[in-house]
Amino acid sequence: MGGLKVASIVDRIDGPSSWIIERDVHMLYLYEAGSYHWLETWLDDRRTSLGDPLPGEMWLAPAGHRYHGEAKGGAVRYIEVEIPAARLTVAPDTRALAGHYDLTLAALVRALLAGDAAAADPLVTILGKTLDGMAGRPESPAVIQRINDLMAFIQTQLEVLLPVEEMAAQAGMSVNSLIVHFARATGYTPAQYMLRQRLRRACWFLMNRPLSVAEIAFATGFSSHAHLCAIFRRKLGMSPGEWRRRHVSAIVPPVWEE
């Protein structure tokens, strides 16, 4: 389709599973529905994301790199786009595109799946510009490991106050050094990353648990119902209730039925 290959895939996992993707083409994945219960991804030796994928989020496995995923089980539906390496340049040390949310890019992926070949060129163009803005620089294996470990630690602390000084101590770095290296690895400061992960967990709760917004706010480290609502509106342009109404049907869509 427009020089790209596209498919809608349903993936069912009965229990803990892992997979490795090493291709000579770029593979773009857009998650649409369902739940893995937990997803962790790596690009080469860098941890790239933790937590269940949400509808509309995208991952890229670049050509010539080792993409590693682990999940605890579940069933998801996603769109897979195969992009020839010659169509898209990914510079060395570019940050991983993982858990990426872009409404325009997602709409182009869906249009391509629907048979609109004209969506191919703008999809590749927007993806290329996005990756250009994520160009990075080499880091030592020791620094990479410290950031990997800190990302996992942050995931266990989402419901509590975690000052940047404590994150720096956990990583064995000064605060300034941590902020610089963490931003190079993820595109976020540690505080921004923690807020993003809290928001992703809140979205997951809204889709998968019959809890009130206040209960979810408390469970995900937000100070109050009002605080969570304000973050939702600023980051996602809607209230938590609207997110739930839009996405609750993505929990167990009819495609799962045998």
C-alpha cells in the first residue's frame, strides 16, 4: 500500500512471553485495543517503555536494531506497518519511539489500513520529522544501565512522592547529571517522565478497573481528583471520564470472540 506493507493483527498470549524483532525493514506498531496486562520493551541495550500499551500509542523497531518485548499475557489488536529502510532514515543513537502518542500519525496508519495509499508518503514524512527531533548522542554502558534501572525503580514508586534528589541518589548521579542523561535517554526530565507514567497508569485504570476518578488519582500518585483532571485536560485534552467513555470498549472487543 503506497510502497508500505500494512496489516491488522490480533495477538493472544496465555502467559509470560518474550519476543525479539531484528529486521532489515522498519516496523511501526500502533496499538488499538486489548491488554497485555504488562508490556516492557527494549531497543538494543536500552529500556524504552514499561506498562501496558494504551490505544493510540506507537512503537518503532528500526531496521538493523534489536527490539525486545516482554509481556505477562493477554490479548491485543494492533496495526503493523512495514517500511523499507530506504524510505526512512534513522540516525545512530536516535531515542526510541516507544509509547508515542500522535493523533495525526495514528490517523495515517489507520487510513493506510483502510486502503488509502495516499497516506503512505505523509506517514513516512511525519515519522521522519519526529525521529529527526529525537536524535541523540552515544552514552557509556554504565550510564545506560543506570538509566535502565532508574526507569524500573520509578515504575514501582508512581503512587508516592519521589523527589529528583532521591532519584539521583538511586542512580548514583548528581541531580544535574541525572537530568541531562535521563533527558538524552527518554526525552523527558525525571519528573516529566514520572508524571507521564502516572498518567499512563491512570488511563489503564480508567479502562480496566471500576474505580472512581478520585480512587484512581490516589492510586497513581496525584494529590486529588482535581489534580488528575487538570493533568488530563492539559496533556490529553479531555477529562478522565471522557477518556473512560472513549476507550472502555477497547477492553474486550468482539474480535476476541472465538
